[in-house]
Amino acid sequence: MKKYLTYIKKSFTIIFILSAAAHAQSSEERESAKTNIFCSTQDGKWEWLKENGNLIEISGKWVSYYKDYDGRYLFLKYFEVDEGAEKISQLRNQCIAKFGNNYSYAQPADSRFDRWYLLGTKNGVAAPGHFYMKYACKYCFYRSTGNFERNHLAFNNIDLKEFIEKYFDKYY
């Protein structure tokens, strides 16, 4: 029985490492995508951004930033907007004009069931808004802590790579 449990633990570890690596690699290589925009408040209320009754759609690609810290991993996903910071600023202004000053965060989503993600530029700078960051540990099977996600709110434009490194140093 002990051999069997050891085999199961090793198998799960290998599967986790391979899936994390595949996820990180594939997300960077995705071709152009489209997504919708919603507007949100600091306390998490949100409304779809529409024009003439249709959801506003933008072009870009989904990117996952993945950082390995000696067997502990952080994942952060954002939508890289083709038109860059000017388009993001325009969307934020549309949110405020349509819903008021409290709805100052323009955010991407493919459906109402998506997690919270940020809009970002090609140089890795993200606009303010709500987002999820996922933490995983390669060795957590042995400590029974597993994976978890946390909701965050960025009040200013942030450099995602710099943020994730500072965040990891501060909390993990």
C-alpha cells in the first residue's frame, strides 16, 4: 500500500509540472483573439459595456504570466490589447461616461462566468482593475495545502512582471 501511495504522489507531481509548463507555453503562443469588455467598480459591481445594444469587443490575445520560485508557482492572466494603452484609456473613459465615475475599470471577459482579468499592453503593463492570481506548489501534495487563488485590485497601471515578483517576495 505504501508503494502505491508513493507512486500516486509522484504521478500527480509529474502531471502538475507538465500541465503547468504546457499552460505557460501555450498561452504565450496563442494567436489573435477577441473578447468583450465590462466596467467595474472598486467594490466589484460590474456592467457590460455596450454600444447600440451590442457588447463592445476588442482584439488582442490572452497571455498568462507564469513565474517559478523553486517549486512554487504564481500565475496571472491578462488580455493584451492590440491597440495598446490608448485603446484601454478610451474604454475606461467609455465606462465612466456610461455608468459614472465609480465604474472606472474596463476589464475583459469572454462570458459572465469568467474570472477577473486585467487589460494590458504588449510591454506587460496592465490597467487598473480586479484580477485573480493563482498560487500553486509542486510539493503541496505532501503538505496537503493544494492550490489557491486570490482576488486583487490594482489601483494604478502596473508592470505585471515586477508586481508578481514583489508580491511573491512579500507574501510567500
